Amino acid sequence: MPGREAYAANRLTRNDFRGLDADDPLNGARGEFDLPDETIYLDGNSLGAMPRTAADRLAGIARNWRRDLNRGWSEHGWLDAPLLLGDKIAQLIGADAGEVAAGDSTSVNLFKLLAAALRLRPGRSTILTEDPNFPSDLYIARAVERMVGGEVHVKSVPRDDLTNAIDDDTAVLMLTQADFRTGYLHDMAALSRIAGERGALSLWDLSHTAGVYPVNLNSCGADLAVGCGYKYLNGGPGAPAYLFVARRHHDTLEQPLAGWLGHEKPFLFETQYRPAAGVARTICGTPSVFGLATLEAGVDIQLKHDIDEIRRKSTALTRLFMRLIDQECAADGFGIITPILDEHRGSQVSLAHPDAEQLIAGLADHGVIGDFRAPNILRFGFAPLYVRYTDVWEAVARLKEATRG
Amino acid sequence: MPGREAYAANRLTRNDFRGLDADDPLNGARGEFDLPDETIYLDGNSLGAMPRTAADRLAGIARNWRRDLNRGWSEHGWLDAPLLLGDKIAQLIGADAGEVAAGDSTSVNLFKLLAAALRLRPGRSTILTEDPNFPSDLYIARAVERMVGGEVHVKSVPRDDLTNAIDDDTAVLMLTQADFRTGYLHDMAALSRIAGERGALSLWDLSHTAGVYPVNLNSCGADLAVGCGYKYLNGGPGAPAYLFVARRHHDTLEQPLAGWLGHEKPFLFETQYRPAAGVARTICGTPSVFGLATLEAGVDIQLKHDIDEIRRKSTALTRLFMRLIDQECAADGFGIITPILDEHRGSQVSLAHPDAEQLIAGLADHGVIGDFRAPNILRFGFAPLYVRYTDVWEAVARLKEATRG
């Protein structure tokens, strides 16, 4: 619905934002979260808000633990939770049922898949990535490089050189779909296609896109992916992460965190590891049941809403925030480092300012929660399910006050 | 207090067990767990019982998540939880503060420490272990072998050959302190000492001992350890695990799951990984806050009770169970595969029987929960904090009925 806010093409006023909220087809979604009324929360890309059902789900699992003890693993589906929840997450990221497993952390999952990618592409020794990629993704890539040894190495090139750098030594192209600092969005379809044409695998970190952007892993031809559960999926503090393996790799994928639940028959306690069929072979240890439950609470909300509608609102929120910064804070020394073009921008706006850290702290004192990222970035994430258009207006108004002190 | 049940030296009766409960200095501890009255739960080595405080702690974290959102990481100590809880667990396993971190699964932690051990002992290429060790520990060891490649290999020898097999190619001796099938206890002090004398590291899996046995890592000279949170520590379904690194290795330990929270300065988001000081460098991703909270609930109960008292009761429970099997079920074809000598026995009794699987199922129908382990083992774990002496009597009585039923 481009142009929904076109009537506000000139100078924006508070009333414009009230009107946008009134007309917002997602304006009922905020009620599915339990958020303090007074808080304007623009940090859902750090830790998402709490689904209203989360506390009850935790209490329900505690009841089942108390009453059924170890039988909970079978009677309450705890053991199957990584795959059942994986099937739900698959619907959010353009994957098929059976291609996603929930569990462990994003870094642990990335380690599994990078090591697996090198095994899937013997004779190729480059892990290709962007300079800069998300720092902890780089740490893990270099840790894989160091552990495998030999010729394997991580190669980081600037974004514009990525396409040319994919060559016949590239085992895997590892990228974060939306840059955590700037919000810049990669073209997953084009890069996955080029990687595939040159015999390389593509591995995507969806931590800053899943839930706010129509991720289409399979239609883009992506091979592998990982993502975080506690940002826009609203899974709670330290919620399990997830990973995706395209079905075509299921029979040959071999990952190094070969734990008991990735075994074909875990309860036989065989001394030899035999990987389970499908994505189940990526599971390592016993599922963290409480974390999976709150993650499912968040994912269930996502599944009720159309991702294209979410993306439309996300784009509008970020565009309007940038317009208001121009309109209200032109003299305050902010640099907008987020892409202006909608198709290049994730669900965040990042501003550079020499006093970024103090400004973020000052805003928090006035009920607006953003994030500071060193050295000089104010980062604001817009979760369309619970961020209101009037929040955008209020946030900029308070930022202006904070800046002028 | 050896001899507490000596008055029952002849034929045991139900009254003997009632008397033991009445005199049990730990008989108040069961009230700290929320257990169904009618259940005789002899499977705490699979999934422990629920601490009474667990549900409230979960609800408290949900409240803090709702209200304080991402500020919870600092304001409620979520970020420090792995080390703060690690310090508590350290007290249960004979480690010092700063040597233990909670998080991830046992298998993930074992992977970290095995890879680290190989780095600490360059030029040595053998991971030495017992045949059979716990299956998933073997899976992980072989996965490390495969990923590192080169000369590194896993060598499994029968228990009696372990000492002779430690040689100048042994990088690490990896053992489970109590065998999960039989309950056999290794001599941690002797084996750690011999490993050390021959230049190898010792790595212990404490999953079946921590909480029911006085584990003394430092006085035994152990180098590394891992353990499970959801068995005798009563941390809840899929609770985080933990790991131990002796302080003398803190400066040189390098582990491959180099995630953001193991970084010296996580919030600088530097592109280069710099390991944190101390055991913090073993932490990988964001802590799973709900799981850590229920684990802490379980650990807090342990800390209120003397581990020597717990071990005394554990030894009595298992000894009496075996005596009753002899007394009541002599004709029923059970073989006791658990060591008879107290000092060789963990907190479990395992019986071999051709109908093991059906018997365990039949017992469960009559309120006695044990575990079947393929191919023919009935496994009963005795958690002294909530298992009563009369539970031992009842369990054997019902087993007798089930066998003859």
C-alpha cells in the first residue's frame, strides 16, 4: 500500500501519525504483547517484547514437569519441540517443513553449518564474507578456520566486491541479510544464485530480518541459514536460535556437534553415531524446553499476521522516522547511515552522532529505548507488531529535546 | 554414619525403612521439591524433580522481561548469570569461584574442552577414553577427531587398561566419573594424577555424580570437566549444562566456539575476537535466562545440604535396594550389574533382566518411575534429597509384583 502516508508529503504533524495508527491493519497486534504503556520500545532488534501468552506457557511447562517428570519428554512433546517449532519458523523464512530446527545459539548453529559447508564442498577452502559482517559471525568463521586448519581460510571483502570474489575456491558465502549497524539489506536471491552458479554454498544469518521482512530462503535458492530467536521473533532473553538446511543437502550434511539428539536412534545409546535423517541431524543436546516455549509464543504471534503487511508497515515506520529526523533535527548533527532506498533497508534506522551514547541514555530516561553501538551510532529497531506510528513521532520529539538538552 | 541401618542386618521389613526415614537428617529436603505424593521417582538421573521455587523464578523473570525489556541484561544480572551460577556450581564439585561457567549443553561444552585440550597439548594426538564411555561423549570426541583431522584420534580401551594406555601421545584422558549404565565410579584422584604425571590432561563428565557425590575436582588435580544441569542438579527439562577449567589453564585455553559473550569486551562489537580473562572465554552465545533460572533453583537447594550427608544416604539407599532385590526377588532372574562395593558405586542401581523394558513400563503404571536402557537394563537412580527409604521398600515390592504379575 505505497502512499498510505502520502497525505503527509509536506510537513509531518503529530496528527498524521495518529491517523496512520487508526488506519493501521496491524494496530491490534500490539495487544498480543505485554508491554509497559509508557515505553516507546525501539530495541526489538536487541531483545523483543514479551508475548502475553509467554508467562502462562512457562507455568504450564512447570506444571507438566512437576506432575509428569521425565515422561514429559514424550507426553508433552518436549523432545520433538526443536522440529515442531522449526516447522513453524520455516513458514516465516520461506522454508519448507522439515528444513528448520530450533535450538542452541546462533553462534553454535553457525559453527555447525560452516563446518558442514566445508565438508559439502571438499577441495574448496574459502569461507567468503563481507567486511564487516556481524562480529560474532566473523569470530565463529575464524574459529572454524583455525580448527579445520590446512588451506581453509576466511576471506572478507567489501560489499561491492562480493560478487567478483566468489570463485572456484569458495566453499561458502556467509552473509548477514541485514547489517546490524546500518540495516543494509543484501540481495539474497542474486547472491545465492551467483554462489550456486559458481559451485559455492550460500549461508545466511537472518537474525535481523526474520519476523520483519519476507525472507524467502527457498525461492532465493539459499543453501543454509541461521537466525536468532530473541530479537524480532520475541522469544525471550537468550531464547534458542534456529538453523535451516535446504532439503537437497539433507542426505550429505555432516556437522561436528554430533550430540545424542542428532542420532538416528537416540534411545538406543549406541556407541557409534549415526546421523538422523533430515535436519534432525543438526540437533546436538537435549532441548531447552522453557526457552523453546517462550520462542514458540513469539512465533505463534508472527504466524497470525501477513509478513507483507508487516514489511509494508516496517518500511513506512523507518521512512517516516528518517523524514522526521530531517524535519525536526536538521540542525542537530545527525547523520543517517541507514539506506534511504526502501529495498535496501531492513527494519531499523541508525544515526551517527558524536554524543550517541549519552543521547541513548538520555532518551531511555524519557521512556524511549534505543541502542548505542560503538563508536557513535544510535540504533532504532522498528518491530511493526508493537511499534506504533505515534511512537515514531514521540521518539523524534524526545530525541530533539535530549539533543538540545 | 556407617551402620545406621545395621539393626536391619537380617531380614529387612517395611518398618526398618520407616525408621530410617524418621531418623534421616535429610528428611526435610523432599519438601523443597514439588513432587506428586503418589510417585516413587527413581529417575532423577534422567530428569530431576522440580524445586518448589522454580515456577516463581520463571514468573519473576517474565515480569522483568515485560517491564525492563533489554535493560534486564544489566539490571537483573542476566548477562552475568553463567558465571554467577557457575560460582555456585563450583561449590558442588570441588572447584573454586571463577572456574565454572553454566550454559549450552553438555555435548557442546565437551566439544569446546576437547578441542581446547588438543591445543593445550600440541604434539600429542590421542583422546583417550573408556570403552564404553557415555555414547554421546564418544560421538563428540570422534567429531572433534574428524574436524581437527591429521594425527588426532580417539582411543577407547577397557577400564582396566586405562592406566597403562596413558602415554606420551595422550593429549587428554576423557572419562565419565560414574558410568551411566552400571553406576561404576572411577577413581578421579588416581587417574587425574597419573594423567598429569604423564603430561596429559584429564577431562571429567560429572553428569551422573554432581549433586549426589562429593566431587573434588581441584583436590583430585582434574584439569577440565563438564556436567549436566537437569539430572541430580534438578535444573529442569533441557536446563543448561556447565563446564570447569582449572585456573592454571585460564590464560592459555583456546576454545573453538568463540561467541560474542566469550569476548573480552562483547559490547564493543570488535571484528577481532579477543578471549575474555578466565573461564568467561568458554561462553559462546547469549545466556538462556529461563533455563539458568530453574537450574539455579535446583543448585540453591543442593547448597543448603551437606554433600557428605547426601552421599551417606545415597550409599545407604542403593545398598538397601540391592539387599532387598536379593531378599525379595531372588527367584526372579535379576542380575545386579552395579558395583557392590560402596566406593565403586554412584547413586544408582542397575538390574539386568530379559523383560527389562516391559517391567519398567509395568512399574510406571504402578507409580514407580525408573528407566529402561537397551538392551536389558532396568536403571534406578536415587536422589537422596527427595527419595525416601520407604520408597526403596515400595519400589522393590512393586517390582516383585510386576515380575510375577
